[in-house]
Amino acid sequence: MKIANKTVTATRLVKDALEKAKHFADYNIFTFIDEEGALKKAAEIDDKIARGEKVGRLAGVPYALKDNFMSTRGDTTASAHILEGCASPITATAVERLENEGAIMIGRTNLDAFAHGSSTENSYYGPTLNAYDKTRVAGGSSGGSAAAVALDIVEFATGTDTGGSIRQPASFNGVYGLKPTYGAVSRYGVVAMASSLDCIGFFTKTPEDMDLLMSVASGRDPKDLTTLPDFYNTNPQLGDSRPVASRPSLRGSAAQSAPVVAEGLESPKLRIGIIKDFDNDVVDAEIRETLKDKCELLKSKGYEIVELEMPSLKYALAVYYIIQPAEVASNLSRYDGVRYGFRSEKSGDLDSLYGNTRSEGFMPENKRRIMIGNFVLSSGFFDAYFLKAAKARTMIADEYKKAFEKCDFILTPVSPSPAFKLGEKVNDPVAMYLEDLMSVSLNLAGVPGLAIPAGRNKAGLPIGLQLVAPRRQDKALIEFAKELQDE
Amino acid sequence: MEIKREDIIHLGKLSNFDLSEKEIESLSKDISEIIKYISQLDELNTDGVEPTYQVFEMENVWRSDEILEQDASMEQLLALTKEEKDNQIKVPKVL
């Protein structure tokens, strides 16, 4: 990415980004643009550079913020009516870390309200259009962020991924999208969806940019006690030029289970897993073809392809659509019109204030998820649904552990098909949920996944593939993605 | 399992929604389909498997019992509500 210096000023970079944002206004990417604030920040950085002072690693880099990250700049709406006018007095840790290094937010991006959705069509502010075809969806829920990077408006954008909300829109728009290991990046100041699944990640144009952002944003945060100790930057792999398989690792997994490679050997046989259970008609033929091509490329580079059987993954989507709504029902019970955001006008007493505010303030998909959540948690159904799903989650996480004894990384499709038409699935919730078929199991298991661009189909739509690594192997995962870059 | 109209009304109450007739109708259809989909979990044998509620690898993250400085002041938080009086949030009558 372009970082500001004496010749390329932050003001220039920010002005370019703002101009492009205006130029692509019809894509409905932004819920808020802060021209004045962004230019002011840029001027401050330019002054520092002119005075010869030290500037951050992201000095003057314009970026877009998914509108479910709190920051004192602009309302934090999560593209939901019920959070209308909610000006946060606090700033998310991830935002703070990026901006401490000089990154400049030019605007907030559109999402499915509360990140509930796979197309950005559930936004109170209308859908975001696909960067490659305006008749198609940008994916979701982080559709605005994906399109902002794909259209080259900004250098990077933030996202949240609970079941695929970074990886699927990244693949629909031909950019990189990382869902890190659970707990790698602080969730403090980000609107909670399903707390045991939510991950903070990024959209970039290159693996190198992703690496830089992770080194800036990840790590322990006293404000989020579910952040892992800083493994990304202290990992001994940092700056290690040896092949991934022969590097030491802080914890077990990829490196330790890899075949022993003699020191000095140039290309160790890294093993890449392919999930047989995903190789069927559910997945678009061109996506499967692309996956096979990448396997051939890897073989030609000396990698070994290992076929994996992961039979529990078949149930991952059902498990996800039990656990996630249960956590959603709990997290979204706080929105009642009392302390912040939208409050219904037509309330005579407190009970009707709650009922009317929630009825008017939530989108239909929010309501479906809250009600399903209350269903699976209610007495009489708890054991058959929620408890059963929690047990199945153990089986899924175990299957990943076992898979990583046989391979170092896994390569899969991201979603069953490339970007679909606007309106195609919006009235069929189950069809929309099936979009998440191959992405949700990573959140259930807590492992990192990176969506990588892998060319385009005959219709010109981007195809993405998903790389999966064991927990805490995020850096190795990003490193490995370079091997699969298009020539 | 079959989802009846009463079930939707009950779930609506649990969720604090005042649902319109039209919504009850469309939610009945959608929620039935979603429950049908997630019910496929029935066929998976989970006997003897321990449940997983979180995938964070650490336990008992302690901190000292001290009041930390807060990011937002009372004034800032009260400014977010629609109606406020004497540092309290005003709502319609409770009873």
C-alpha cells in the first residue's frame, strides 16, 4: 500500500480516496463520509513529515471502517435503524491501533444490519452493489468494506466475521479477506453479534498488506479479556526466511506436525489438505475447477495434496444457525430504545416502548435470528437444539485438529457460488444461509481463514478460495497465500 | 416439528416484539423452514461428547480488583438518550 512520505502526501492520498468514493457513490458503499475530519488528519501527518518527525507504519493510508466499529467519528449504526443517531463516545481498540499508526478513516461502510446476512441486502440503508457487476450483490455482511477495497477507493477496510462475513464478500469482489484466529484482534468497541464466534479482520489487495495490518492490530487488550497473548508479532516465524514447515512454532499444529525437513533443503514437502466432502454438485463447477487448478499449481511447486474426510462439517451450518442465533438473541436484547439509538414515538408505557422500538428498529432478518435464538434456548428445546449443537461443535473442532495432523493448511471454496443477483435470495432465508456452508465451521472451531482471489469465471465474476490454518498460525497462513498469487 | 401461529406469537413475546399480522404470517413460514433445516442435527450421534461453548484457549484471565478509568463519562453516556432529567434517563410510565 502507498504510505505517505515527502513526495506523496497524506493529503494527496486522502483526497484521491475521497474523490473515488464520490465517483462510485452509486454502489452504496458508505453510510458516512468524513471529508473534513480525514483531511484534517492528513494535514497533521503531512506537517509531521515536513518537520522530519517520526510517523506511523500506516501514515496517511486512507481506509474504510465497517459501520459496526465504534469510533468518535460519525454515528455507529451497524446499518440498523435501531442504532440511528448513535454517536459513540468510545473508540474500538482495533481502530485506535490502526489510527495510532497513522491510518485515516475516510468513511464508514454498509453492512447487513447487525452483520446478519450474506449479501448486504439486509441493511437499513439498502444494498451495496458488487464491484464487478452492479446487478449483483457485494456479499455480506461486510459488503461495503469489500467493495471499497475492490474498487480501489481505499487501501484497506475493516470487517467482522462471525460465519463468513469477511471471507464471502472478499471472494465476491476479488480481494483478500482474513478472519483471524478467535481472540487474535480485540473485539472491544465492536457491536457484538455472537460473542463466541465474532472475529475482527481486514480486506486488502495483497497478503503483504494483510500482514502489516495484523502486526499493527492484533494482540492482547486489557479491555477484551478474550484476546490471546500477542502471538502474531512475537511468533518466532517473524523475519524467518526458512520455509514454513521447518520453522519453529510457539504452539503445536502446522509446524510441529509437518514432515521433518533437512536443514538447507530448498523446498520442503508442505502438505495441503483438500476436503473431499466439499467436492460435490453443491459447489459451482467453475469454482471446483479453480480449486483443482490451484492444486496442480501447488503440486508443481513441490507441495503434497492430501485428501481429507471431515464428515461432521456437513452439520456445521445447522450447528451455526443454532449457536449464532442463540448468542444473537442474548446480545441484541440490550437494544430497547432507552439508553441510546432509535426510540419509537408511539409508546404509552415502558413495555410498549420496548415492543414498538424493537419492532420498528430491527430488520426482518434480525427478528428471525432473535426469535430462532429464543426458540433454541427455550425450555423444552434447549437439549435438542442448543446443547446438541454445542456437542456437535466439539466434534467439528476435533475434526479440524485431526485434519491438521495430516496437513499444514487446508484449501477449500469460500462459498458455493460466485456473487448472485440482487434480490435472488433475499426472500428465502435458508437459501441465503447456505451461502455460509463452507465458511462457518472455521468460526465454530476458532481457526483462521483467508479468502484469496483466484481469478474470474467465464461471466467475469471473481472467484475466491479459502485457506485454513491451525489456531495461531495466522502469519504462516498469510505467508503461504503468496504461493497462490496469480502470476 | 410443526411451528404453529401461537408459537410465533410466543417467540415474539419472548423477543419483545409487537408483531403485526403480516409479520406473524411471514415469520411463521420463514421460521418453520429454518427450524426444519437446523433439525437435521437430529441424525448426528453426539452421545458421550462434551459440549463446547467457547473456543478461546485460555481460562480464568484475572485482573486486580481496581476501578479502572472509563472511556466514557456519565455526561457523554446520558447525551445518547432521548430524554434525560437530573442525570437520569426518562422513560414512559412503568405501571
